[in-house]
Amino acid sequence: MMRCAASRLVAVFLAAGLLCAAAAPLAQERAAPLTAKMRADALQAIGREFRERYVFPKMRPKILERLERGQRSGRYEVDDPFLFAERVTEDLREVSHDRHLSLRVDAPAYTAALASPDSDAGEEAFFRRQAIRDHHGLVEMKRLPGNIRYLKISGFDWVNDETGGAYDAAMRFLREGDAIVIDVRDNGGGSHAAVRYLVSHFMDGDTLEMTFLEGDKPPVQSRILEHVPAGRLKGKPLYVLINGFTGSAAEAFAYDVQQFKLGELIGAKTSGAANNNKLLPIAPEFILSVSYGRPVHPVSQGNWEGTGVAPDVEAPSAQALDLAQARALDRLSADPKASPEAQAEYAWVKVGVRARLHPVTLAPAALSALAGRYGRPGGSGPGMAEIAYRDGALWLERPNRPTARLSPLTEDGLFALEGNDMARARLTGQALEMRWMDSPEPRIFPRAP
């Protein structure tokens, strides 16, 4: 099992430039200065780990030579452990082009790695606390308009006999959606056990999902689970959001989605960190990440190391969710089996999503020309409305109702009511038409003279 932990015995996918979410250290205000002996001992230990276990034997002498050159030149002669770790990391990555290689200061993880596994300070307890605090990386679930179900995964945490239950609840939530969006933007990676559990909901059981190679050892296969308590989600439109900070295990999930054609990837190319790695304690309080193996996908017969996973549809990270919604709504609208009520909701929501993707701006003169009173001549009360122009925007004022700012949705006078997705206003110049998502007929307020 691939697992995120600071241990000599545990393998993990990590992000490019970031350790897995569960292992991210808290900000440290102070760290003891490094002595010359500490630096020398640390470099000796780092060199030994690369000499014995680095995934590509032909690269080992080049990495060792770079570390020795840096030591001879005085590059590492600093007493700040953070600067020391930064320079070692830069050199490791520059010579290897392996985004999983890193050295970081992390006293809590270092202590946990050296503690007894059964103690409260041990690595299992340490990562279990982190996973529970982050709800196993499942940090946000919500229903988007159009019954598109959204799940944000910040990291692929995994705790045996615990994380599966959190995923089961999340999958039951997603199962009731018309379409699914899974967001792994800024997800640095984590445990492959979590990736396998997630992707198993979208595939047939016992399918080969990934093979892991480590030196001369026999290959280790990851296969799709034959039983998932929440049931399969196959066939639902699936959209996965990615960006340049999507790394490692999160890339493995995106790669599975793309290679097995389970859905669409929306966003930007991922970081390109595929190798499997171990997290190793290095005195006095460092954690070293060393690649020891590599994954091979059954479809491509390769992986994403150094290249990243390219999106099916490119989009700036900030627009990826809106674009995924737009594509989902277009697909759902084209389904002849969709009910009239669902079709009406899809059509309503698409207008708002398109306006976010392509904002409409109306000239101040055009806006101010729409200001005025609307309703029965000389009337008052519920049958009247006032459109006011101030602060460069239109405002809808009605008796006994909150004032709402109007935001243009289309160039022909359709406006959203800020804070109310269920109602909209159309201003024609001659009338105010109030529209509601669940009502086919608008309520019309003629413009008062």
C-alpha cells in the first residue's frame, strides 16, 4: 500500500515542490542553528540514502557528485537549517529533474518518524491526527445549481479503517447528482490507497489500475476494488479540475480519469511528479524525500513524470469550475431523457454561468436610462418597484423587501439579483419583468410616467 508518512518503510506520492498534504509542517518560527558537524552528518546521510535506494541507478553518481561539489564550494556552509534545506533541494532537483526530491525542516514529522509506532508521537498517530483534522482531505462538498455535485479534495489522506468511511459518505452525496465535479487543484498528493478507493467508484472491479516498479523487486499491482459500499458512479458526467499545483497522487487520479476515459480534465497542466518516494528522517530535524520506484499505467505503459497531465480543456485555474459547469450543463441539456423541470433549471443556470465566463458590461448612460419607477400609475405598495442608479450600478427597491443590486447577465437587459439565484429582472426600457426559476411566466411592471 502506498502511504503518506515520514518513515523509512512507507511509500508516498508527493507534489512537485510540496510534501503531501497530510505531512505539511506547521510554520516554525525558530530552528536551532546548524553546526559544521551537523551539516556534514546530514550530507553524509543524504548521500547514503541516494546511493542505496534512488530509483534510477544511473543517476545516483550524478546526484552524489552534485552534493559533493556543493559541499566543496561552501554552498552549504550556512547555519540556517531552512536555507541549507533549500539549497540542497535546489541541487537535487536541478541535476535529476525529479520533482519528488526535497529536503525540508519538519521537527514534528522528524520526531514522529523516530518514535515508537505505538506511541502517541509515532508516525501512525501523527498522520492520523492530521488526516482527521483535514477530514481525510475531503474539505468541501456542495450542490451547485443544476444539481451538479462538487467535491474538493485538498490531499489524498488515508487512515486504514477510517478514511474509507469518509469517502463512502462523499460518494453517496455525489451519486445523487446529475453530473459530478471533483476538484484537485492545489492538491499536493498523498496516499495511493485513497486514489484507488476514489477511482474504484468509476470503474469495473478487479481492473488493473497501476503497476509499481522498484528496482529488482517483483512488480506490485493496484487493482480496482471489487466492492465499494457507496456503489459505482459509472456513466455520470465527470469533470476533474487540475492546475500546475496538482501533484503526485492527485496527478495519478487525473491520469486515471484521462487514460481510462472516465471524464474530462479541465484547467492547466499538472506538475509532473510521478515517481514513488519515501520520507526519511535526517538529523537534526530534516525530512528527506527520495524517489525509490515508479508507476506504470496499463493504458499508456508510462506515466506523467516530468511532463505532467495535460487538461482536455484548458482554462485559467480561476475559471475552471465555471467552465466545467458550463460543459456539464450543455451535456445535460442535450439529454432527451431529462425532465422538463430539469431542462428548465439547466437553461436558467447556464445564463448565469456564461455571464461569469464572459462578463457583460453596460455603459453608465445605458444603465442610468433604465432608472425610474415601475408599476401602476400613481400606485404604491407591492405593485410598485423602483430602479435606482447609484455607485455605477442599478438597484432594485420594492416595498417590504431587501434592496438588491442588479448585475447584468446579458446585453439585452437581463440582470441577476445579487444574493438571489432564484430571481432575475429584465429591463426593456418600457417595463420591468420579474422572472423566477420555478415560474414560466414573468410578472410585468410597466414603467410609470
